[in-house]
Amino acid sequence: MRKLRYERRKSRSAAWSLRLAAFSAVVFVFSALGHRFQAIETPDFLILAALVAGLALLALMLAAKGFVDLWRNGDKGGTRSLWGSVIALAVLSPFAVTAYLAFVTPPLYDISTDLSTPPLFFRAVHERKPGMNPIDNAAALRAAMQTAAYPQVTGRRYDGSPDRILEAVMAVIDAEGWTATGRFGVPGEQVETIVEAVARSFLLGFTSDIAIRLTDEGETTYVDMRSVSRYAKRDLGMNARHIADFMMRLDQQVSGAPSEG
């Protein structure tokens, strides 16, 4: 007498969950690397990121369907559903962190240590392309939000001549891995000297334009700073971190203890 064999069906949802999750992870890694190393422009990267998030969410929903098929019908695919959900959640984790930061940080992309007369851009303002954030010098409109969110963003006053402090500023720009793009004004001849630079975030390479202003006060030199994101209306605190980290390194570079202004 022949034994009856029960063939378990394979869950198509589980199989597609793993495929889509793996595909979204590959697309995310390559698009992130492409953006970090400037092979992909930011608007294109944001489109790819939205596609990745959509694929990962779909993979997660298909994994849930695969688990339901396993529970109700005994269909094969539990392992695929598990790995599909794990990979999808890993892909979605940066998006969850971004959503959290967007919730807890103010809608700002332009941060300055001087909210009445912020440092001016001479080069970057003329290199803004369509779609980039405008450089707006009317800082009073965003002053209250910035002061409440980033009270640590302040200028510094140092003992020493502007040319000496300028050397320290250039050394810190190099240490931060930023690219200096221009210097406007000559220490000792003009009261103000402005150094412009381009900074990129460590992981994904989002770009900000930086202006560092040195004001000759005679016995001392006052250093102001401004950081403006090129894209996105929320910087998620990135520009405040640029300024805070730079000022901390400048404190260490310049001999003597600075007083905050």
C-alpha cells in the first residue's frame, strides 16, 4: 500500500519578501556609496532613497504575509520571511533614525553663531544651482528656533592677531577634512576676513557651505561661523554639529583659553 505524501506549498510572498529586501539593501548600499563619493547628485540620491524605503516596506509586508501563510496553511517560507523581515528592518533603520531626528530638530538648514549679522558668502551664493536651498541673510526669522535648539552654537574670542588665528582656522579646516574654497579680506588690512569652505557629512556625504568670519578687535580676534545645507529644508542638526565640532577643535588649536561671546 502506497503512503500518501503531503506536499507543502511554497509561499510566494515569503520568496518575494527576501528578494525585494535583498534588492533594496543592494540599491541602498550602492546609492549611498555613490552619493558619498560624489558620483550621484543629492536630488537623485533622495529619489533612490525613497525607492529603497518603498521596496523595504513592501518586503516587510510580504514577510508578514509569509508568516500568516505558514501559520494558517503550513506553507513553506518561514526562513525566507524571517530573513526578508530582518534585512528590510535593517534597511529601514536609517530612515527611522531620520524620521526621529526630523521630529526632534527644528526646520532649519542655515545655522550661524551671529543671528543679527551672519557671516556673508561671497562664492557659494553665486554657485547655488536650481533646487538648492537659497542663502538668506535674514536670520532674525529663524533666531528663536535656533537659540532654543542649539544654545551651544556661539562664536569665540581669542587673544591674538587675525593672521595668527587664520592659521589656526586653516589648520582646523584641513583636520576636519573640509575643502577651503576661498578667502575674502586680508588680515591686518581689512577689519573682517572670511574663509569659505565645503563640508560633507561623514556617512552619506551631504554637503554644506561654510563661512568663517574673523573680526579684528585689536588685542583680540572674534571668530564667527555659518553653515548652510545645500539640499533639504531640515538639516537634522548637521550644521549645528559642524559648527560645534569646528569651534571645539579651534579651541584646542589656539593657545590660551577663549571666552565665549
